[in-house]
Amino acid sequence: MPTYVPAEAHGDEAGALLAVLEAQRGGLRRAVLGLTDDQANERPSASELSLAGLVKHVAQTEQSWLENAQERPHSIERTQDTWHLSFRLEDGETLAGMLTFWEGVARRTEEFIRSVPSLNDTFRLPEAPWYPPQARQSMRWLLLHLIEEMARHAGHADILRESLDGKTAFVLVDEERAAQQG
């Protein structure tokens, strides 16, 4: 990742993990910098992935994990038959709308993590064949899992963006900085 993640305040483990999570989100957001919806929906590789689809997927995935940790029902239910819909924009959805949605999810994630008494607090994992029955994980695990999810897809996004127009992550970091300073 071609960005600097500042160290947390001494002893602020939650702050450190949230900062790294935000840095990984930034990689995905930069990958769509300056693209139209049409460009973001292109699938420039042998994969079915598009940049817009990745943004939608990570936003909905983060929301799902947040709702798991809050022990709330999922606001977007996915099944084997609808899983693919989390990877593409549907009628009426736009890249800008997905980015705004994700911004709200990210804000709620940070607010929730800052509100829990301890990163050692646990929540029940969802029922799935790959998790042990009644398994629980800590809030620390949640943040590490979200970092893993974002980093995996940020890498996908780097490849897709470079395939679209040749822009690498370093070029996009420079463009983002220039836009913020201008």
C-alpha cells in the first residue's frame, strides 16, 4: 500500500486497527477515482469482477459483519441464489451512491468499535459450514477480519484499475493528494 498509516496514540489498539482498516478502504476508493459508472462497471479481466461491484461487495460485507458484531439481523440478506448480486450494481444503483453508503457503514463501524468496553468483547459468528457451531470471536478479530477483506479486494481493485487505463496505485495516490491540495 503506497500510503503512510500514522501510529495510534500510545496504547490505542482500537485506533491503530481502525486506521489500518481505513487505509485499506482508501485503496479501494482510490481505485475508482475519476471513473464514470460505465468505466467502474467494466470487467477488464477474465474475472466477473468490476470496480463498482467490488465497492458494493465490501460495503455490504462490512455492514453484515457490523450487524453480526452488534447481534442485529442483517439488513441485506444474501443466499446462494443472490450472493452474486453483492458484486454488481443493480438498476438504480450508482458508484457514487455505493461510496456514500460505504462511508456511512465505515462511520458506524468506527462508532461501534469506539463504544465497546473492550476489544476482548465477543460476538457470535453466523451459522456457516466453515465456522464451528456457536463460535464466538472478539471485536479485535472483527477488525482484523475486515482489514483482511479490504486488503484482498484492494489488491483486486489495483489490478482491475490498471487493466482499465494503466493507472497504478502510486499514480492514484498522487492524483488523490493533488485533488485534496487543489
